[in-house]
Amino acid sequence: MKQKGTVNMAIFGFIGVGNMGGALARAACRSVPAEQVVLANRTPEKARALAAELGCRAADSRAAAAEADFLFLGVKPQMMAELCGQLAPVLAERKDRFVLVTMAAGLTIETIQKLAGGEYPVIRIMPNTPCAIGEGMTLYTPGPGVTHEEEAAFLAGMTGAGEFLSLPERLIDAGSAISGCGPAYVYLFIEALADGGVTCGLPRADAQKLAAQTLAGAARLVQQSGRHPGELKDAVCSPGGTTVQGVRALEERGFRAAAMNAVIAAYEKTLALKG
């Protein structure tokens, strides 16, 4: 790796610039010079369009694999074997140091190494879509052979994505069932709150703004106060007041159990992907 342990000269390559790969590419371009970011995609026009927007470079997947110091494999799990099969000869010819970065649900570091054809250093990540605006929550595990300097350079290059949390690989799937899938649950809740406001007579735009900012502010209060969510909930629920009646209505319909079951269902599906 060029200037090992630093992000100054590292090339960040992204193969696959769909929703998640594209969000991470945007994040990288907020943290490192755009000329150090290269994009590739099965549909080349998609990579070229995003590269033009971000001011970085587009290439084919083999060229990205031959050049990138951190090579993000941003394809779906069922497509990973095909992609790695195409890249394996290119990776085998490299004489310099590089790190593979995988975000495929259910595929372990060991599996990626086998598919890629070598015991290459691998960082496994599970990001979420708010990475696109720098508010993401990304779980990561540095695999065997990833040095502390490479881990530091990776994190420095991806600071534009938001928060990172290192977890043992055995916990990545459980964590992803919250942070990786969670934005979808949150969007459903925002939509439902807004629908409730519209039912009560609010204009749609106003109801959505109220719902979204309320969730954003409440989440930030949990983070910054360090207080338990239950304690913060109790602080809003005045005796005999309106809020506790709303909480009662949610509990009557199994709100917390439904949220718990959503996380468990996502986790079980991830385990099933391992086959």
C-alpha cells in the first residue's frame, strides 16, 4: 500500500455502485481526494454517471481490482462468487499490498478469501444507507492479516460515512439486523407517524417534517445524554397525560414485540443466507 498506514495516497476502489456501494463512494469522496476514488459497475454507465457527479474516476472492475489499495466488493451475496472468480486472476498477479472490503450479508471473511483465491487481508463491514449523508452506522471486523496501520487508514478514509463500531465477526450479523436493516423500520415509523398527523388534519409535508425531526432529535438525545431510553420515555409521559395514552395504544398492539421480532427475523434471514 502506498505510504502504508496513511490515507494520503491510498486508492479506494468500489466495484458495485448501487444504493450501498454508491453511498460509501460518496462518503469516501468526502474524506479523501476524489482522484483517489475509482468506481466500477456491471452497468458501466452507472459508474460513469456517479464518477462525473463526484469528480472521481470510472473504470472496469478488473482495472479497479488491479489498482485499489482498499477494494470494496459491493455486490449482492449471490453475485459474490461470480465477481471474485473474475477478479481472482487480477488479484493473484498483484505484487503490492491491498485489502478487500466486503459488505455482503452472510458471507464470512474466510468465505471471501476462498472465493477470491487467496488469504488476502479482508475487512468485513455492514454499513447502512445514511452513510450517503455522513450519518451512517457501520459495523466492521478486520480479518486476520489486516494491520493496525491499514485499519487506521481505512477508518480515516471513510470518516465521511459516519460512525464505525468494531465487533467480533460472530456478532456482525446480529448487529446488522439493527443498524443495517433498521433504517427501513425507522422510515416505516416516520411514515406511520406522518399518516397519523394527516388523519388528524395536518398537511402531509408538515406531518412528515414533524415526524422526521422528532425521531432525529430523540435519537440524538439518547446519544448525548447517555440516559436509558425507558427513562427518557418516562420523562415525556406525564401522569394522566396524552403521551402515556399514546404509549398504551402502541403497547396494546405489540409495538415493542413487533420491533424485536423485526430484528430477529432479519438476523435469521442472514443466517439462512450462509446456507
